[in-house]
Amino acid sequence: MKEIVLCDNGEYIRVVDLCKKFNLNVDIDAFHDPEYLNTYPNEIKNQLESYKNIKVRSIHGSFADLCFGSKDSLIREATKNRFEYSYEISRKLSCKNIVLHHGYVPGTSYPPNWVKRSKIFWDDFLRDKDAETVFYIENLLEHTPYLISEVASTVNDSRLNICLDIGHAHCNSKTSVLDWVKKLNKQIGFVHLHNNYGQQDEHLGFEKGTIDFLEICNALEEYASNSIWGIETNINDMESSIIWLIENNFLKV
């Protein structure tokens, strides 16, 4: 992998200590909620101060109710507005990696038309974005990796990659996590790492749940060696998951 970061899930006061202890950078999650700054207007300043000397490598952008491939033009416009908001937040945080949800709900849209609308959306959205910022579309409810792969390859822009969330693939998909890794291959630019028992999205530590983490991490090193790995477990399982990576020689401290 290129780098390992901690996804803070808004728990930045606790995650700061782990970043310092293990010399890791951070993915900030709090600003995915576009109402967050209305409630906490000083949080960009506060979080930057807390993460002083820790690199903000990525952010999780807005995702609630958003759908860039929607048949409804008003939904696509709302999605664009929220993605623009996420881009502006990233600039304020001096961050060049933004994770956004793919937004596809199986059975609600004819896949070839979804791909066509997605390309139109991303061609327009990326037109005025800087060359260094990369957006990663993340799987959530998809049953297979094929549609998200087709969207990325059809848009065909180096600023649009895929974030493989292995927990989502395990509990929401009909395809094994290993097959997701093999199919998406070098399209994977970012990975969300957390475990579950295959029934719901629990964000458990690496040694809990039924994902074979050693198999998957080895596969990621083979098929997507240049990806950023984000540890997205719940805060209580985060340190044990970092230690698992160290003990299995995926992280050196």
C-alpha cells in the first residue's frame, strides 16, 4: 500500500493520540455532514489545530441521499452542490483526497443508463477541479463490483478512482471480498478496512467478524499496491487493528 491513515469518524480528540503514537496521518470524517459547520462553525480551525503536525491525507465527503447517476436532474444537481461543498472543505484542510459514495441502489436504475449519466455528471464536475485532487467513489449497497468499475473506466479521468469498502462488500454484496479486489484491481485507489459478520455494517476490528483479513490485505498488496488504506473500525477497535497490521508486517513503526 502507499500509506495507512486513520478514519476518525468525528472522534478526532481520541484519534489524534493514535496518530501520534503510531506516526500515522488522518482521514477526517466530520465534514461529510453539510450541516455540521452550521452547528460547529469553528470546527475547521479546531480540528486543524488538534491535528497540528499530522497530515490530513483525506476527507469523507457528503453522501446522505446523494445520487450522481439519478434519473432526476434535481437530484443530480443537489449531488453536485454537495460534492462542491466537500471540495471546498478539502481545500480549506489542504487535502487532496476525497471519498464520495457511488450512490447506486441495486434494482432502481438500468445500469447502462446509470453509466451514461454518471459520465456526463463527472465530466461536468471535474471540468474546473485542480489536477492534483483525486475523488474516490465508494461502494455501499452494490451486489457486484462491475458497475462501479464501469463508471470509473468510462469517465476515464485520473482524478476519479475507486474506494473499495471491504466491510460494505462483505455484508451487502453477493460477491466475495477477494473477488472485489481482483476485479477492481488497480482501479482501487483507496480502501476502507473494517470487519463484520456478513449481516450488517458493524465497523468491527480486524480480528472480529468473518472477513479473512490476512487474505484480503495480501490480495490488496498484490492487486492494488498503490492504494491508501484507511482504518475505518469503531474507535474502540482501532488500536488493536493497528497492532494487527504491525504484527502481520503491513505497517512498520
